Amino acid sequence: MPSIGPLVAYPLTPRGEDGRLLTGSFERLVDAAITAGASAVGVLGSTGGFAYMPRSARKRITRSAVEVAAGRVPVIVGVGALSTAEVVANLAEAHAAGASGALLQPMAYQPLQPDEIYGLYRDAAASSDIPLWVYNNPGTTGHRFGVDELARLARLSGVAGFKDRGANGPDVKDRIEKITAELPQRTANRLDWGFSGDGLGAQILLAGASAWHSSIAGVLPDICVAITRAATSGQAAEARTLQLQLTPLAIIVRQYGGIRVAHAIAEILGLAPGALPKPLLPLPVDARMLVQITVEAIKVPKPPAPKRERTQATRPTSEDETRATAAEESAAAGRHSG
């Protein structure tokens, strides 16, 4: 499938204190991201709280997201689980619900060896026709993919792309180049080169990645779309300037995790996010205050108004000119006769 970039937004999954899905709130978040201009939506990712979901809830979330998207953008669904059997079952359900692709990270209670990780992706890719994105999220999985590992996984026919991690723009560029160098050109050309990092959207896209994956875009889509449009339209300085507005949020995400920060933003904006899944707790008061100050200070530039084409007056035909001349002569005769 084509690239899901340039901006993949990851909305929260709002739930009540009892764990009940708040479907209306979820659907509004998905629709808001799409309406703002996100090019794809990712559900049941880390910010979506997939690890705290029973399978019955995952089914409803996937189905709901696909229905709201209604073909406007691709919907990518997280399918991570501890066992290969669970991953395969999640893939089958995502495919049946109409998802466009799946996002898979190597979850583990017992640390996985490289061949075990490869086997997970090989078996997952072989089990389904749904395109698979390799998710590099060392903060939650404890495993950091090296470029050699990603190049090996990229050769699997079911792997469509990456949701990788880079420390900065040069690191993003370096990882893309090193992985590309290990692959046949045809394989490299079919891959979707995505990276996550809420404080690095401009740098990610300016470094040549095809997609920026963002949890903040799930609750603040307008500013993320503005950054993306600037970065992909040659306005590098503007993109970097806009990106600076998200720096405090990115710092708090690194410390407390995207799900807590996105939940706090949704509360501040009145988006009815419900409760965090226990045992997770909301942000500390000082961190939440910084989030609120940052959110309230964000300024989103208005998109440029479409250029109005100057209309040229239509040259009258000879028949028009004849009628106009006759009318003028008649009027003149009337004036003289008075």
C-alpha cells in the first residue's frame, strides 16, 4: 500500500472508571484528527492503551475507527501481544474489521532473543494479508531495534514499513540511509519510512522520512498538521518554529509517557477522555500545570487563503457591438427631439 504519511495521529481510547468504552468521545477524537488533515489514524497503540484492553474492546475500537474514517484515510491498528498466537488473532480481527494496516512491537515478559523477534514478525506476516509496520518502541518494550534487525525484517514480504525512533534529524536520516544500503532498491522503494517523536515532527520529515507518527496529534491535530504542511512544502524554518511550541509537551511525554500527557490535554480541552486505565495515575499537579500553560499558548497559523484568479472581461462579439451602437443612437435621437 502507499505511504500512510506524512502525519499519523494516535488518539486516546476514552473509558469510564469501570473500563467501559466511551465510544462517542473516541469517535470525536478520530474524526477531529481526520478533519484537521491527518493522513492516517493509528488506534490501539501505546497512547491508545492497547495493553490494558480485553479482546472484545479491541474489536469495538477497531470497528468504530474504521467506520468513522469511512475511507477518508487509512486506519492502522496495534496488534501487539505477549504471544505469537495472540498477535495472529489480533491481526485476523483487525483485517476483518477493515483496518488498512497493523502496527507490531515485540512485547515480552521473558526478554526475547533476536531470532525470536524475527520469528514473531515472520509468523505474523505469513498469517495475514494485512500490511505490517514494525514498531520500535524501546521505552515500553525494552528492545531497541538496530538497523541490521530492521533491514532483515524489511525483507519479509508482509512488512510495509516502520514506526522507528531517531534521536534527532541527522539520526533519522542516518538510519534511513543505513537500512536502505542493506536492501535491494526495489525493497527499499516499497517501504514506508515512519518515525515517532512528538518533539521531532519537523526534523523527522525534513530528514526524509515519509511519515511522522504522533500521539500529540491525536489530541492537538491542528498544530501537528501545520508543522507537517510546513515541513513538506519547503518551509523548513516555519516548520521548526512551529515545532518549538510542542517542546514542553515532548519533555513531559519522555518523563511520564504519551498516554498520561494526551489524557491531560484531552481533559484540559474538554474532550471527555474518561479515566486512565488502572493502575495508571494522572500527571502530577506541576506537570499538568505545565501542560495546560503550553496548550493554552499554542498558536496555529491560518492556512493560506486560496488564490483568486483574476477574471478578464469578455470581449463583446460584433453582434453585441451592433446592438450597443443602435441603442446609443436611439438614445441620442430621443435627447435631440426633446
